[in-house]
Amino acid sequence: MNEGIEVVGAASDPYKARDMIVKLRPDVLTLDVEMPRMDGLQFLKKLMPQYPMPVVMVSSLTESGSSITLDALSAGAVDFVCKPSSNLKTGLMGMMKELSEKVVTASHVDVSNYKNHASSKMPNKLAVQNGHYLDSTLITIGASTGGTEALRRIITTLPANYPGIVVVQHMPEKFTKMFADRLNEQSKLYVKEAVSGEEVEKGKVLIAPGGLQTQILKSGSTYKVVCRAGQKICGHRPSVDVLFRSAARFAGKNAIGIMLTGMGSDGADAMIKMREVGARTFAQDENTSVVFGMPKEAYERGGAEELVALEHIPNKIKALLEERKEWK
């Protein structure tokens, strides 16, 4: 574990964990999805109203484990790590390193504030006007820690005829497809995990697949996504940096770049490139971000024009589209 972390206790089941939490009052809780007597999601839902604290979930890569983890993120968990499924010795070392980093990050998250803004009022679903958005418009979004819930709250408010949207959310394979499928069930837009060569179309949201770098290419009068293996950029695959740089190159002034909550600086420099070619850009503000790392870097380096509260982001997108006469 990280030198700055002190493990104050370990519990073999949720009932023992509850008693230890009351006694020890830890700063951060790591919570296994799969536990005897009560699964991690059930325990989290009981815990947060009584003893709100930053929680990092530990999940398997199974379908059920992925599903419970996504539910846990919606229920207030800050982040998650995956158990290794192969090469256990090397995989376990990597998992422990990732876990320690996320525990340190979680220790700085104000969960009480997060729970408050999680219930803050979002705009009603944006009205669909008579007309259509130009095919040249492209919306790109980058997110990491806290991003799954932020994306859900934004995308579910948007109308079915919106310009094509491409999203990079830091998340491993299997999780991205399940996340996309869940969003699709709740949205007027068609949301799916991106497939390489797929066209970016109005009314569609493409989620970059975990484990692959995703970028935009111009194909005639349309945009297509290319998803392929490659090195990690800014420590991530998919990387916001890769998506934003391709948007700057191939969409230019027709792109909108949005940076949501997340740890680190992935995409900050690429957002500068977007702004340099005339794209409109903004980032989520500190008060509504679970982790104000990526938005802060994007704004302070000059990539993001301004900071916007989560609940105002849908209307901000709408205003930018109308301001640039993209509505015809």
C-alpha cells in the first residue's frame, strides 16, 4: 500500500464491517462487490445515509460484478478497481498499486457535498425544436472518476435529434458496453459502445470501448470512429487526449469539447488544441465535480473556456449550438 495509507481494520463480512466503521471511523472504505451475507451494493446503500464516506469498490470482471459496480457508482461510490482475472501475481501487484492511488484520491473527496449535488435539480429534458442540427457538428466528452453519474445526468436530458456525441469514460472493457446499454435504456438518444469504422450520426452517442484508443476521422462529409489497440496515453486506454486531438484535427471549429469530473490531466493539452482551431470548450466546475483534477487542468492550462456546474451543462451545450447558428 501507499506510504500515506494506514489500514485501520479489515472485516470478513458487512455486519462486522458496520461495527468497525462505527468504532474506527475510517477516512476511506474499500468494499468488495462479492461478500458473504450481503453484497457490496446492498451494504453501500445502507451505509451512505448513516455514515457517508468515500468508498472504492473492488470488483470482478464478470457480468454480475460489472453490473453491481455500476449500481454502486450511482449509489455514491467514488471509484472502483478490478480484480485480476489472469497472471495473478503480476495482476495483483498492479491492482494494489491502482487501489492505493484511488484510495488516496478518494480521501480528498467531500462525499457529503457529492450527495447534496447528486440530488441537485437538472433541467427538464430539453425540448426538440422544429429543424435539425448540421451534420458538421460534433460533441466530444471526456470523463473519469465520478463521470458515469455525470454522463448519465447529462445525456438523459438531451433530445433525440442532437448532433453525434463521442465519449471517453475511463473504464475497463466489459464495463463500457454495460454502461452504454444502461444509458441507452434511460435516454432518448441511441447510446452504444463504439465499433471501429462506425459513423458518428445525429441522435447517437458512442462510448469508447475499454481497452482501446478511440479517435475521430473525417470520411467524406461524415465522421467515423476508429477504435484500436495502442499504448496508454496519459495512463489511460481509452484516453481523452486521443479523442480530443482527433476532434481538433478533423472537426476543427465544428467541435464542442466538454471535460467532466476526473483524476489527473488526461485531455487537458488536447483541449488546448481544440480551442486553437476554433472549437468551443468548457469543463465541469469544482463544486459539482467528484474529483476536480481533469476539469481544473483543462481550465488552468487554457483549454476550457469556462467552468460550468453539472446541472447547467445540457443548457450550455444547447446555447453553444444556437449561438454558432448550428440550428437550421
